[in-house]
Amino acid sequence: MTPYSVLIVDDEPNIVLSLEFLMKKAGLEVRIARDGESALQAMQENKPDIVLLDVMLPKRDGYDVCQTIRANPLWEDVRILMLTAKGRNIEREKGIALGADDYITKPFSTREVVDRVLNYLPTAQGMV
């Protein structure tokens, strides 16, 4: 069985490193994009099962990327978990309204993020 894949879209190296490590440890295939443009390019090259999407990104912000993913019928089954330092309800509601499946506020426990990701995968619960 092919491992589930996750696309981590964040421009903060420390966050990327820790998430990448834990996702691989959980048995997921990991790809990384450091801005909104390359995130959409990565989506076209190889559709992931889940996108961990930071809101504050260079070139195109996470809201724009989320909306673009949701506008493409080929990507309708991709789960989007937004990561952000903006924890106010209005930002959360905007992310959910644009099609995000979940919204995780920074600083977060990387373990919590892994658990949330695994919860969105059909058979992954038993993987860790």
C-alpha cells in the first residue's frame, strides 16, 4: 500500500523540520513548499492526501491557496489543515469558510498536529 502523503506549506524552517520529522515517523510521505506559489505547483505535480497550510506565506497567502485548492474539482478530496499564529475566531471562521477542514493555532504541539492529520486519514489511525 502506498503511504499517505502530506504537503507541508510553511516558511518557518523550525516548524517545517519538526513536522517533517514527525510525519515521516508516522509513516507518511512528506513534501514541502515554502510559499503559496510552490504549494500549488506541488499540488499539480502530485496530489497529496493532506495539506498542512500556514496562513502567513510569501507570494500567496494560505487563504488564497486554500481557496484555489477548493476551486479545483480534482482536489476536492484533499484535506486542508490550516496552521496559523492568528488564533482569533474571525481568522478561524475565514479559513473554514474557504474550505479548510481544520484550523490549528501556533504555537502548537507537533504531536497534536500529527494526531489531527492521522484522524483525517481513512485507515491511518492504526499506523502509529
